[in-house]
Amino acid sequence: MIHMCVIALIVLWYLSEMLTFKELWKLELLGTSCAADLQLAAELGKALLERNVELESQLHTLQQTSSEQESEITVSQLVNYFFRF
């Protein structure tokens, strides 16, 4: 029967895509203890949270840049429109 620890690792792997299924299977075949599996799961979870923070920061920066560029485009379009006349 598959240990609940291994199931937790498989779920984390699916979400993070940090380990291949073979790597997870090898961990079980090598006889890693449940405590080690939980430690690995905790480390993966921490890495996922850190990556999420990085991605949110990048998203915020890109949204801000996009907003600024949209404003510049709008101003340019207005200037072009008024200079036609």
C-alpha cells in the first residue's frame, strides 16, 4: 500500500513539476522514511511559496509597465489626433 507521505509528495510534484515521477518513485524504492518524505514535502512547499512571491512581484511590475505604456499610447494618439487639424 502506498504511504500517505508518498501521496503527498506526488501531489506536490504535480503542482510544482519540480520532480519527475521516476524521482519520486526512486525515493520510495530507496526506503526513505516518512519523516524524510515530509521534510522534502515541506521544502518543496517552501520553494513553491517563494516562487509564488517572485511571480506575483513580476506580475505586479509587468502590470504597472503595461498600464504606463497604455497611458503613453493614449497620449500619443490624442496628440496625433489634434495635430492633424
